[in-house]
Amino acid sequence: MSIDFSCRSFGKWILAGEHAVLRGVPAIVFPIQSRNLELNYSKGPQDLQLTLIGDHGKDLQLLVWGVLEKACALKKISRHDLKGHLLLESSIPVGAGMGASAALCVALTRWLGYLGYVDASEYYEFARDLENLFHGESSGVDIAVALSGEGLRFIRNGERKPIITAWKPNWYISYSGKRGVTVDAVNKVKDLILQNPELGEKIDNQMKEAVALSEQALKLDDKEGFPLLVKAIEQAGNCFEQWNLNEGDPAQHIQWLRDSGAKAVKTTGSGGGGYVLSLWDKEPPKEIQQKLIPC
Ligand SMILES: C[C@@](O)(CCO)CC(=O)[O-]
């Protein structure tokens, strides 16, 4: 079968800015090159057929049809207008906070663009509308990075600026042992803000400062940048503590990383589970590395 169109979108991890980004604070987000979703499309006369492969391809089974349903409704097209064969290969786990749903929405948007249903100028907005199927409220940060494939400084309804890093930190993400459900985590933070607006604002401001520090740290050289980056990550990580989003398995995983020699550790993404970022001053021990994904 010949391939008529293909595209690739990426999973993501966030250095700083989670949650507060919903209230206008910038977020620093990077793609995970090793966790991506590849779409290959072959034209054909038959109603659309779907094949899912890869470590996490099958996870997408229910999501794909749901997203396509919504895309058809938004563009006022019938499912029967979509013909041919779609092959999706994914290495992004679903429900782990790595942005699998955003990567899927971006890949399908690009494909619909190829078919002539979506203009390239509206890819971002359209993919975001599709992603709202999964999140009650999303800032669009996952869509932005899945679309660009590069590190970004992201502001909700605002800038999406590439991040230039002057050095390559020894940083990794690893699974906390528990699923992270974005909508639950977002609601937990919102509840805290409702109950204690002053504290909510204080934590958002702390996150904002962590974002500024991390940007500064990445612009310096590694010698000067490292201690600043440690401070930034710890400060951002402490926000998750205050939001009570590290309880249980994530807290134990964070402690294990610290005990193993990580110099700074924080939850990445929505929290309440999912992935944890760790920063090291040298290569982590071999037996630890098996559990770490290089960023
Ligand atoms: C928790 C959150 O800030 C990041 C999830 O990756 C939600 C969002 O920005 O859409």
C-alpha cells in the first residue's frame, strides 16, 4: 500500500508553569522526541479503515473515533466522506500526562488539513477544539508543543516562542507509578483557590517565579545555570506539594529519585500521578537509568 500522507507529533513534558498557565502564567514545555505518534495515510475507495500499532497504538482505539466524530461535527462533514486507510503508530502512553491526546488531535488535524478540510492557519485552534473533548479546560500547551515539535515558552491565548537552551542539562522523566487524571488535578487546584484565594494566588506566583528562574538558568552556561535550575525545579515542585498533588506513589517515587542522587525533582504535567522530572549533576547510576527517559 503506498503512503499518500504522513506526519509525526510528539509527547511533552513541562519544566515549569503547570496549572498557573491556566491563569495566564507562562509555561516552559518541551517535546519528548522518543515518545511520538506517527500517522500514515493511504488513499482508497473504502470507508475509513484504522490500524493501530506501536507500544501504545492500541490505547488510542476509542479516542480516535471520538476525535474524528468531533472533527466531522466541527467541519460539518459526514464520516462516510472520509475514505482510505489510516495507520497510527504511537509510543506515547495514554493517561500518563505525556500529552497523548494532544498528539493525536494534532496528527488528525494535519491529516484533515491534507484532505483539504482544515486550513494550516487554523491548525492550532482546531486541534485545541478537538482536545477539549478530553479536558474540561485546557490551556493549549500540549497542543502547542505537539504541533511545533520544539521547546516553547507558552502563554495561554498568547505567545508561543521557541526556547533557546545554552546548555544540555542531565534531566530525565520517569513514571510515578500512578495514572494522572488531568481534569481531577485541575479541579483540585481550582477547589483550593476557591477555598483559599490568597494561598492560591501565592502558589501561582511562586510558579511564575520558577518559570522566570528556569528561563534564566537555561540561558546561562552550565556552571552558573545548574544551581539556578535546581532552585527553579525545586520551587516549581513545591507548588505541587502545596496543591496536594504528590500524595501516595508520586511522593514515594520523588523520594526514591532524591535518595538515588537526583539534585532536583518535580512532578511534571498535571500531577496527582503521571511523570516526574529529575535533574542530575552527572549521569545517573546504570540501574536507575533503566527507569528514566532522557528529556
Ligand atoms: C495542568 C495543565 O496546566 C498542564 C497539563 O499538561 C493543564 C493545561 O495547561 O491544560
